[in-house]
Amino acid sequence: MRRNPRDLQRYTSGERANHWIVGICFILLALSGLAFFHPAFFPLTQLFGGGPWTRILHPYIGVVMFVFFVAMGLRFASLNMIGQRDIEWLKNVDKMVDGDDHDMPEQGKYNGGQKLLFWGLVIGMLLIAVSGVMMWRTWVVLPVNMVRIASVLHAVAAVWMIGLIILHVYAAIWTRGTIRAMMYGTVTRAWAKQHHRGWYRKVTDDNS
Amino acid sequence: MSLQSLDIKRLSATTTPAPQARSPQSGEVAKLIDVSKCIGCKACQTACMEWNDLRQEPGVNLGVYDNPNDLTENAWTVMRFTEYENEASGNLEWLIRKDGCMHCEDPGCLKACPSPGAIVQYTNGIVDFHEEKCIGCGYCVTGCPFNVPRISQKDNKAYKCTLCSDRVAVGQEPACVKTCPTGAIVFGTKKAMKDHAEERIADLKERGFDKAGLYDPAGVGGTHVMYVLHHADKPSLYASLPDEPKISPLVSLWKGVSKPLAMAALGAAALGSLFHYITKGPNDVSKELEDEMDRQDREAEAASKESQP
């Protein structure tokens, strides 16, 4: 949807669908995974039809997330290469967090923080997928010590990813006008020029 | 299965204390297996199958006496045979160990289990699986230092020796104890079993087994199934009985300190985000830029009208 014909396209419908398949899987996996991690969250298994069903479903949802995460990673990897201007941006991230973004270095489609998040999630995803398969007793039987290592890594990777996703969601809420990019694909020109001036110049040829 | 009426002192995945008013005044129970008296007749395996209504499908002969070859969801105890050439005495010793759940005082299975009440420890020390609450994740297998629990392919539930908790609850000894023809397996309070073991060890030492001793490993807080071993200095001789069993540090990390740390970190991230928003306000587009874009929008509109005929 374009409220204004001059709004800028940030995500195609394919990219949005891909993102939200991963997002839904992530929420289901976090809820079911936390249920196994800490007794306080065990009642969350009721959302999935009880303990055994949660145990059955969790890894299959994980496989779906992994497949679509890889597809999304391939779509966005080239846009997330970290360059000099990202490093400059990251050096000044404390000003950004403080709400003073006036003299932050100009950013392309993604800023240094978003790129770090991207690669943080890529590492987390690889770790959690490999360790998850190692724990999947329905299909895989490994020596108990490997399963123990996998169990620790799976928990660490899960907490790492949930933490990053909390930041990801919060950054989208905090930076007003962002969520619509992932909902209906477009952002306003003012949003683009303020937050991603390099990308704005590239897509509009407006070098003012 | 919850078939008995014993008081529970510890439940898996439960952070508050179990009812504590009642506790066995005579002390906790234990089964003592005197390996030096075992003749390998497997009557204990048969009695276990009979009492518990279990039937393990016959397997294949791998050239050893162990039958079945391993513990299964239907075989909660297995005689493991080891041929040991004792270089000191020049004798060939046939070491026969009755394998099965050790009923640890600090059970790794219970620590790892994520389902509240699926694994319990009774006040008398017996560790029991309540399969009705088992979700089939296999974490008990990951947690066990003795490689005991088995997950059934049929129902995806975990099974192991119950120490005949249903018999013990009504004042009877476990089925294997009742049937043992040589008295190699005895059952009573843990204290009585230790006393009995001491006599046996003294006897064995007299007969030249100067390293004879009791296997009641401290690393798991002691066990409620104990062995009298002729070579207590080398438990691993007995079909890889762990020399110093304890809950793996990886399992302790996973099911111990990592839980509060992770909850604190995630809670801080969520609350930190909320308070950041409240204290710093949203990161909005500047009014200046919005006005500039509005102006450009109007200019673009005017230009497109002009160019129309």
C-alpha cells in the first residue's frame, strides 16, 4: 500500500512473506523452547496441545524456520556487508541510543547496528540448528556427551537469539514509521532521508 | 507409573518444596548387590519381567552371555558379564554385574527433566518415573551418569527400574531381591545394607580380595542401589561401571546456573527497552524533514498537473 504515491518501496511482498514466516516460527519456537528450559514457562506447552505435542512439534517448526531463514539470509546478505561507514556508525552508537542522531554518519539500506544484528542472528541460527538436530532423539542418536554439549549450546544460542530479537522488535517500535516497511512494504521519503540517507539518495537520485 | 502410595520429597521441574511433614523414621532404603555372590542365573531379570509385566522380544546372540544385550524399555535390569584376567592372582574372574537404575540421591535424570512431576524421588530415596507426565524429550537420558533410562519406540515414554516402588510401598522387597537364589541381592534400610556390606567386605578381604569395598558413589550423593565389589578400586572393570560418577558439569550448567542467568538477561532486555522508550522517547522523523518532503510532494503534484494537456 502506498498512502502517498511518492512513498518508497523498501520490501517486496516476497521479502515480507519470507520475513513473517520466519517471525511466526520464531515466536512458536521461543514459546515452546522456553517451556522446556525453565519450569516457570512449562504451562506454555498448553498452547501447543500439551507436553508431548510441544516436544513433537518444536523441532519440525525449527526445520521450517531454518529453511526460510536461509532463504531470507541469501536475500539480504549482500546488503549487510559491513563497511567503514558502519564501523563509524557503531562507534557513535551511544549517541544514537541517547536519542541524538543528528550527526550520525550517513547509512545505506541498513545501519551498522542492523548489520551486526543480521550476522548475530546468522551465527545463532547455525548454532541452534546444528545443536537442535543433535538433540532430536526421534531421528538422531548420538553419544551422550555430544548431546550434553548440544543441550548447552542450544540453550545459549536460544537466549542469544531471543535477546537479539527483543532488540530487533524494540528498534522497529522505537524508530517510528518502520514497522509499515515490513507490513505493507513502503516507507515515507522523510523516514528514508532521516534514517537511511545513503539508501534514500540511491533510490531517489536526490542528492540534496 | 504412579502405582504406589509413597511420600514424595522431590519432583522434577518444580521450584517449590514438596510436602515434607512425613519422612521415614527408620531411614531411607537401599538395595545391596553383592557381585561376589552372583552366579549369573538371571532369575532377577525374570522376576523383574514377571512382577512388572514386561516382555522383551528375544534379540540376537552377540557371542556374550548378556541377554538382552542392553537395558531396554522392557528390560529394566540386565546381567552384564565380564571376563577379567587378574594378573596378580593369575586367575580368570567372571565378573557379573546386575545393571539397572542406581537410584542416585542426587539424580541427574530428575535434574534434567523439564516436565513437572514426571520424575520423582520418594522420601525413602527411590527415584521413579511417572510416565503419564513424561513428554518423551529424552533429557533424563542426557542427565543420567549411568546410562540407564530408555525411551520406548512405541509410546515415546522413558522407562527404568522402579526399585519395585509399588512393592516397597506395601512392605515387600523388590522382586529381584525376593527371587535371588544366592542372597546376592538384599534389601533394607540404607544403614542396614551398609552394615551388611561391611561384613561381606571383611569376609572378602579374608579371602584375598584386599581391595574389596562398597560402591556407594559420593559424586551423586550416594546411591540407593549399592554394590559390593571385589575390586572396589577399579569399578570400571565391571562392564564400565563409572569410577567416579557425577552429574556432568554440562548438565549442571544447562539445568543450573544458566536458567536464572538467561531469565535475568532476557528480562533486562525487555524491561530495558520499555524504559528506554519511556525515558528517551521515540526516534521520530524530524519536523523539518517532514515539511521538506511535503513541499516536494506539492511541487511534484503541481508539475504533473502542468504537464497534463
